[in-house]
Amino acid sequence: MGITVDILIRGGQVYDGGGGPPVEADVAVRGNRIVSVGRDVSPRSAHRVVNARGWALCPGFVDIHGHSDYHLLLTPTAESAVLQGVTSEIGGNCGYAAAPIWGPWWEDRAKSYRDIYGLDHDWHDVAAYFRRLMDIGISINFGLLIGHNTLRGSGMGGADRAPTPEEMQAMVAALERSLDEGGLGLSTGLVYAPACFSSPKELATLTAVAGRKGGILATHMRSEGEGLLEAIQEVIAAAETARTPLQISHLKTYGERNWGKLSQAFELIESAQRRGVDVTADRYPYTAANTGLQAALPRWALEGGKAEQTARLGDPAVRARIRQEIGEGPNARDWSQVMISEVTRPENRRYQGLRVDAAARVAGKETLTFVLDLLQEEQTQVDAIYFTMSEDNLQAILQKPYVMIGSDSGCRAHYGPLSTGRPHPRTFGTFARVLGHYARDARLFDLPTAIRKMTSDPCRRMGLGDRGWIRPGSAADIVLFDPDRIRDTATYEEPIRYPAGVRMVLVNGTVAVEAGEHTGARAGQILRRQKSSAVR
């Protein structure tokens, strides 16, 4: 090998990303590419030699389900991700994306981020958003799905009705343009307003657009609880008709009454696969969900934007109707299983980290009254953690060969504007938890399988042909970790804690993590589709 390389990593246990056993090998990096993998690689010279004996070496982890669209503009060094070994993220999930965005929806988002964070929301389309990311520099690679909720909100506001033909065409045109500008597919958040007001026909129309453009449908379905099976059938039908690859986001059975539906959910997915439908899924390794507190409200209460929703909560008649629907009888929520994660108003921060029933006692209020008051005071912007899932079901989901790993979170750090609140521990712990707890300690699957689920599988799914593998020609996204020490340390009580056992991370051939510390490097790039999204 008669070339000079930048970094030569010697003697690591190399997991190539494909799920096979490791081999002891050297890996040579030149520029942003891996140029050689094998025993006794001998370049003419190397600017740096790293002794990796006793360490696992694998492709950088790819978070197939992230929410860092805005977080990267506030914390571009992405510590919570890269210190776990995450080198790439797919954002724009659950129907919400940073672009395209226009009209009153843009005005509301721009005002919110300016008022809270001082962020200048100076873009509308995907191309301009990507330029903004590259202008500031980011520490991880980032790809974007195009959000159905953002498309609908931009074109229709929060209206609870079908789109007019003109509104539908505007959504289609914006989606087409955004996919041409580098979007990787369509995402939906069908449980959230305003997409919860959409019909299966609207979903099918947009799914077909994504498929024609070579993208996927990544869907937070219309239900993950009572209507789980019907929701799976809806999204499979849309994908099957449009011949569009389907990614079911954070597959789960939400609520104890629905835990018994898992085998039927698996059968719906696997029978579709047997028919030739390209359907896969992802999941985070925790039994608590994280979403807005307003998600607990009835669908009709979510119509309109934040201003309308907030005003509605001040109406005694509306409150009485909400109480009748979710505060009494068999549909009454167990507020002891919901934790307040994050608020925006300083006077309400005393509730962060408390279960809702305990927070209500602190406030001296009846529980549902407290919930509605808090949502009104915070203009509905309250994050919450819902303890609603089964560990047995989680393990069964993670074991499925078609399930990948996604954090369902946006990147953060222990400092700066995103260091407040009690975020879900998955933000800081997802990938280390899969490797340390589920692969090594619980032996749910072996380490090569765990690595495949977070490297080559998501890269194939998203059409990122040159990433997710340790082989010559691949992008030099590389993680070195101690397989005996790697573990998550973030908890629900102390969620802003980095994992143990990650030694070095390279992003596009640049060292982003050295001896477990961030170097400050910002070598991340925009991810664009290159090859088929099929996972085999």
C-alpha cells in the first residue's frame, strides 16, 4: 500500500456492520474515506497511528429516528449523540420537519424560537435549511425527512377538514420540490394535530409522491394503543398501493390494555412482508414514551394553532367537555404514570421531573385542573414522559430482524440552551444501552447483530450507500468502544449524563471524540439518498 494515510487504526476487533463476527484488523483512513481494511496494513506513512487492541471498532451509529432539526442549530456539536458514537441522524420524523415551512406556521415557529432561544428562523425551503446547517458546521451527518404535519400546517393551518384541491396540490408540490432538494422521504405524525385531521386518502396521495421520488414513508401512526392494529393496516395499505418503502416509527404497544396486541401487530407486518411489501420498523430501548402533554387531550381540542388551543383551554365549557372525556370513567388517565419533562416558563420549572399527580399536589390543585392550567400557561408547550409500556414487549420488538434502533430524540449537551429540563434518558443513552444492557448483559442478541441494527440496516433503509460499513471506499464514520465497559448512565432522574466506554469517534475521517471527550470538530455533512432503501 504505497500511499500516505491520515489515520491508521491498528489491531481493533473490527465489526464491519453486516452482522458477522469480528476480525482483528487494521483500518486506514485517508481524507474522509476508509482506504484499506485488513491484517498488517502497511501504508507508506501515516500521520497518526492509533493502537486499538482490546477495543471494538465498527461503523458510526446511525440514528434512523431523530428530532435534531432545530437542536443542531442550537447545539451544533451534538454531544449527546456523538459521545454515544452516533455519526449520522435522520431528522424530520413524526411529521415535523424544519423545512419546508411557510405561511402562519412559519411565523409561529419563527416567533417561538426567536423568543425562547434567540434563533433567527431565516429559511423556508429545504435547500436554504441545509445551507444554514453547513454555514454553522455540525458535528454529525444529518438527513431530513419531509414532515406531513409541517406541510399541512403551512398550507392549511390547524384546520380540522379535508384539504381543497388547491391545498392538496400545494402540499404535493412542496413535497416534490423538497425531495428534489435532498429530502429522504415523507414522515407522518398521524396522532398529532394537524395531521390527525387527515384522511387515509390524503396519506396515500403523499405516500405515492414519496415513492415516485425514490423516498420512503416513515410513520408515527394514527394510534399505538387502542387503534394500533387498524393504524398498522392503514399505513401498510398506503405503502403497498404506492409501492413505497415503509418504516414504522418506534413500534410499540402503548398502554397495558394493549400489550396483548403485539403478536397481531407482528403478524400484520410479517404477512405484508410475505406479500412483497417493503416494511421495517425502529424502536428505542426504553419502556417510557416522550411527547407533548397536550397529546393527552381529545383530538377535537387540538384544532388550530397554539393560540387557538390556548384560548380554548380558558373556556369553562371546553374544560367540562374535556373532563367528561378523559377525566372520568374507563378512559380516565393515570396521571401518576406521566412525568413533566420540560416547560418554558421559569415559574413552572419546579414541576420538571415530577409525576403529574405529585405536581398537582405541589400546586394545590385537583389533577386535571392542574394539567389544563399548565397547558394554558405554557401555550400547550409542555413535554412529558409517559410510563406505559411492557419490558417483555420491548424485548420482543428489539429482537425482530427488521427492527432498527432510533433514539426518537433531538441532540443536546450538558451546557447551553438545551441543557435544561428533564429530557428522556434515551437522548443520552439509546445506543450505549443497546450495546451494553441488551446485547452484552441481557444477551437479547449478540454484539454483531446490535451493531448491524444501528449501522448498515439504517443506511440501506435510507439509501446511504457509502455509509454503515467498515470497508474500503466507505465514508470514514468510525467508532472505537470498549465492549466490556460500554453502558448508558442517563436515568429518568438524572438524564443529562453521557455514556461510558466510548473511546474515539471519527466523522468523515475527522476525530470528533478523543478519549471520550468532544474535540469540537464539526465535520458533519448533509446526507442524500444514493441507493435503494430496501433492507435485506
